[in-house]
Amino acid sequence: MRLNSHVIKPVFTKTYPLVSHGKGVYLYDTHGKAYLDGCSGAITANIGHGVPEVIAAMEKQANKVSFTYRSQFTSEVAENLAEKLASWAPGDLEYVFFVNSGSEATETAIKIALQYWQEKGVKGKYKILSRWMGYHGITMGSLAVSGHIPRRIKYVPLLFDSPMIDPPYCYRCPFHESYPHCQLPCAEQLEKVIKREGPEYIAAFICEPIIGASGGAIVPPPYYYQRIKQLCDHYGILFIVDEVMTGMGRTGRNFAINHWGVIPDLIALGKGMSAGYAPIAATIVSERIIDVISNGSGAIMAGHTYSAHPQSAAAALAVLDIIEKNQLIQKVAEKGNMLMRELKKIKEAHPIVGDVRGKGFLCGIEFGDFEQKGLSERLIEKAFSLGLLLYPAMGGSDYYGGEGVLVAPPFTLQQEDMNVLLQRLDQALSLLEEDLKHG
Ligand SMILES: Cc1ncc(COP(=O)(O)O)c(C=O)c1O
């Protein structure tokens, strides 16, 4: 079969509209159809499209210099961006290593964790524990620690072994328990795996604070991360949180882990960091880790040609300035509560919906138990034709069950846009229910 263009698209048989432009919370195709960006693309366009201040900041930087190589120069924008990220981060997470994608950010965090133990003189700590249903990226290293079954299944023979614990997935609890009566067996399982694998071999545990692409905004119960961190500390294991999707204000706090008041050792960032204006991502590293490496080799063995790209750094810095100046994180917390109240009403009105959950502007809708598969994609298609963009969430495969979508609009969503989003979502669910009635 010949493809219909030279671009290899995600699904060969699908026809993708040609985008014309983006403005605010809308994207437009070349036929003039408007799409309300109900998922910020890939939970990325956090301040909406076509913001003139960001474009101006990139142009200003391009007029100075677009590219410098990190082993030859640093730039004012990269310095300022790192300082800003450190000021957003909790505790002693002070230092920033720039990369270009979320996959690179999590993989770099893993490498830094291994390097930390080696340079501290602790030999043998090389295993990375992770969690089923987590997603940390598509490169081999980040995929090895990803429990997103459909994305990893083809490459399993090449992936390093990463012992995984079950997800804190209350809607379909893998332990058949229910919170608050349970004793958090999902957190206690970490201790079992640590003891089984041997803490002397374990460098770090990595997870998404709120499970995004795989689980549809699965929010672990209260005290879950306090217990996880306690176990990591007790057994001498670094705690890496992957805030690629949840970070930079998306959940109504700077970072999702802040909801639990826990300070990790490393944070991986991407996506919303530059809100899609230019590719840039980062690993934030605690002072304790940097101290050990600076007293040892004095360099982190990672990096890419485009690391700390000045034009991308200028874009990210402008995005974060806009978020701060307009107090968008506080607004996301407030508007997120409103959105969740409305999604609960939608759940009541649609028997097909089994659960709604999330924090801030990272909300998940999960279908109940149905024979039919592919409901996420079918809902997304229906919403798309009505002019609403939604994001798929279905990484549990048949083992954990569950299919859903993410609703994650830009932080700049106004009340009238929210009304349009909810009305189109309601309509798309009704259309899907009609379809299911007719087989
Ligand atoms: C939590 C999380 N980590 C890592 C990644 C990988 O980021 P990227 O696609 O930028 O490589 C993603 C992408 O969806 C993600 O959701």
C-alpha cells in the first residue's frame, strides 16, 4: 500500500486534516473548521496557541543566536530558565539538566541515579523499579521502565529488566480492596519487591505522580507517596518522579507530587515546560546528588546536540513568565474544581462512563465494563468530528482493563470555552452510546 504522502503518520489508513493555524484554545484546519483543544494537543499547549509574547521572545533570541553547543557556551536564557525551574521545584531540587523530550528527561534521570551511586562508592546499585501502567517515554531506556503494555510489548526482548509494582488504581483495584479501608497494599507492595530484588541492587524507583496516558488521570490515595518515599529512604533508593505530563502547573500545583507534600530526588519535565512552542525538556536534580557528582567525576554522562537550545529556552522562559504573571496555576486549581463538578454530572447522565477523576486540568474519564473494545478511539473520533480534541488513555491492556480519555485543556480556558467543551463532550458520548445500542 502506498501512503498518501511522504510523512509517516501515526495511523497509515487515517486521513489527517491539514492544520492552518492556532489561536487561543482553538486550532483551525485549512477548510476553516475550528477544533477546541480539549487536551492541549498531547497535554502540552498549556497556555494555548499563538501567544504573541512567546513568539516575540523566540524571535528576539533568534535575532541574537538560535543555536549554541552546550560544551562551548551557555546562554542567558538557559541560565534564567534553570533558575526559574529551580525556584518552582520543592526542597533542594536546585539543578537542571536540559534535554529535548520527556523520554530523554526520564532516561537522563535514570542515568544520573546510577551515576550517583557509583560516584558515592556504592557498587552494584543498577536496578530501576517502576510501576505497571506508567509511561515514561518511547526510547529503549524510558520504555524499559514503562508499564504501558501496548507501547512496550513489541520490544520486550530488548528492554532491560525493571521490576514493576501494581498501580494505585482504586477504580479497578488490583488488590480487590477499597480505600480508605485498605492498608494501601499498592504502596506496601514496593517493600515486597525491594526485599525480593535486594535493596543493595536498586538505584531508584520511578513513577508518574498522577498516571496520565496509560491510566486516564489516576490519582493515588492520600498518604500513598508519603509511604513510597518513606520506603525509598529506608532502603536507600532514589525517588524519581516523572512530571512530564503533570508538571508546570497542570494539576493546580507547580508539580503534582506537591499534592502529597513529598520531595523527590529527581524530577523529569517536558511537554508543558515550553507549552509546545519549541522542543525542550529537563531533569531537575537535587543538591545532594549534584554534590556527590561534583566531588567525583564532575560531569554528568548524558546530553544531546540540542540540549539547552537557546531559542527553545527563550520560549520556555516566556511561557513560565506568562503563567506566573497571570497566576494561571491558581486559576487551574479553581477552574479544575469547576470542570470536575461538571464531569461528574456528565458521568451521571451517561451510563457508558464508569469513573471520572483527576486534579486541576488533568481529568480522566474511564468507561465502565463493556464487551466492546476501542471505545477511547471511537469517542475521540466522534468528538473530533464535533470539533473537540480529546486524548486517549488506555495503557492497562487486557490485564488491568480500562479505557478512557483525558480532558486537559489549556490553562487559559475561559468559562464560555468550558461550556463548549462540555456540550461537545456530552454530545460525543451520546453518539457513542447510540452506536453501542445498535451493536
Ligand atoms: C509521563 C510521561 N513521561 C514521558 C513521556 C515522554 O515524553 P516525550 O513524548 O516528550 O518523549 C510522556 C509522553 O506522553 C509522558 O506522558
